[in-house]
Amino acid sequence: MSLDPRTVSFAAGERNVFLHILTACNLSCRHCYINPVQHGTTMLSREQLAAWIRLFADRQRTANIIFLGGEPTMHPDLPYGIEIARSCGYTTTVDSNGYLFHDFLERVNPHHLDYLSFSLDGPDPAINDPIRGQGVFAVCTDNLRRAVARGFNTSLIYTVSSSNIDHLQRMVPLLVELGVNRFFIQVIGLRGKSAPAGGTVEQQLQVAPEQWLTVVPAVARQVAEAGIDVVYPKVYLEEGEIFECAGRVAENFFVFPNGRVYQCPLCEDHPLHSYEIRDDQLIRTGGVNEERLFTLGIPEGCVMNKLLQPDTIAYDSAGRPLHRISCCLLKQRISGGGNGAEHQPR
């Protein structure tokens, strides 16, 4: 087994649908990326749920659908949506905060769901609960154990920030104990609640490049050594690597219940969406939008990061970027023996 990380290249034509079926949530995490002003506050109806799933279905290519919120299990028709997705040929994942409302585990057959993903941001309540909410660690881990016992393939997502990166290594024994199949290490995005408001990035939750590069790859290897597949963002390009934008290669649709459809998650705090759903039809937007910017090339790498999160890039005395930023959807993977899909939930 190789413990060298493998960059998961974008597959031409691959389709990933990140479907936010509502924006409501029972939690109020410090780094929530949902922006009600931009994403709406509604919940898809049962009819919309079926129509929008079918809208993005394409049996001629690989297609993944990830059900998101808010908290997707708060939607009473999520099991119905999973049935529709499976009938359309999708590989299907649900991303949950772990509360699993509406008797979710009893209403969904593990054979109809490829992955059930849970989110924890600490190896114990002392680290996790100040970020995600009082009592969340206990509820999430209890329900994760229930899911494993019922035969679901499970993932665990850990969003790295300045609040918890020092505790990432302590997740390894917990992952083994919980019996998860796959571990996603996720970089915090400066969107929603994480977006700087009256302070510098350093005063927020962002992790410095040197700290990320020192900690995350090393912990990822430890997770793989424990027999668990691990996926984490590429984040920074190495010398000589060519920047490639997922928006120009694969098809990634980030769909919100107000009908906005983005191709780049960095843009979700802004009205730069490429498409809108109107009367259950996908319509291209005009004017200046994210798609018009994908073709731009800059030394810093990702043009969206330069435009929307400029403080995340540092420069030397000659004005050269110290690190080149990869596409935020570019991942690295170390196989621990699992068979997980390559997409990363949020």
C-alpha cells in the first residue's frame, strides 16, 4: 500500500451535483457557509425535489449527487429524493450533521445510499462542541455508530480551522473506533459565517499555509496507515504544476433552493451564479458571472481566490506569490483500503 498522496485529477465530463434541498439547520456552526441572503430560506417541495434531481441526471456519464442543507435530514422527503436519485443512476451521498431527523436510518436502505457522511470538528466534546454546538459530539458519534451497525458506508468530515488543527492528529484513534470507511479533511472556506467581517484573515479561522502543509499531509498518512481512505484538498500547487479549473473540465453544480446554480463554491456569497432554475428548467445567466472568469490565468493560480479572498495570498518583496492556489475542488487521496468515491462533500 502506497502512502504517497495521489492528486485526483478532474475527469472530463464527470458530473457532480451538490443539491441543497433546504437551508434550515438545527445547529449554528461557527464556519457555516450558508448565506440566507444569497441562498434563500425555503425548502424544496416534494415535486421540486424530484424534478431538480431529474434535471441534472445524465445516464451517459458518471454522475454523483450529494444531498446537502442546512441539515438535509430535516427534509421529510429526503428518503423519497434518494429513491429518485437511485432510479436516475446517480452515485448518492447524504451529508448530515449527525442528528438524522425523521427516523432517517429506519427509512433508508443502506443499499440505496452509497455514503452517509457525518461532520465532526474535534476528537472530543471539548474541541468539537464550541465549534458545532453543545452536545453535538455525543449525538453525532452515537448516530454514526448506529449507521455503521446498520450497514451504511460512512464518511466523517473534519473542517480544519485555527480552532482545531492542533487536534487533527487525535482523530486517528477515534476514526478507528467508530469504524468509518472514509475521512475527509476539509479546509475552511471564507464564506458565510467564516467570511472576514471587520478583521484580517489571521484574526478569523483561516489556517496559515505553512501550518496546513506541515500538519494535514502527515495526519492523512496516519489515517491511511490505520486502513481508512483519506481525502483532503490540494490547496497549494507545487513548483511546475499547472493550474486547472474544475469549471472548465468537469461539471460541478452547486444548487440552492432559491434556484441559484453555481459552478464554483468560492462564489456562493455573491450573485455570480452561472445558472438559475426557472420552472424546473436550467437557464444560463447573462452578464458578468463566474463562468466568464474561469478562462482567466494569473500567477497566483485560482483567479476566484484572488478576486474574492485576496488576503489568503502572500507575496515576497518582488511581488511574487509565495504559494500558488489550486482549484478548491482539486483533491489528494491516500488509499487505506476503502473504495470511496473521489468527490468531497462540503
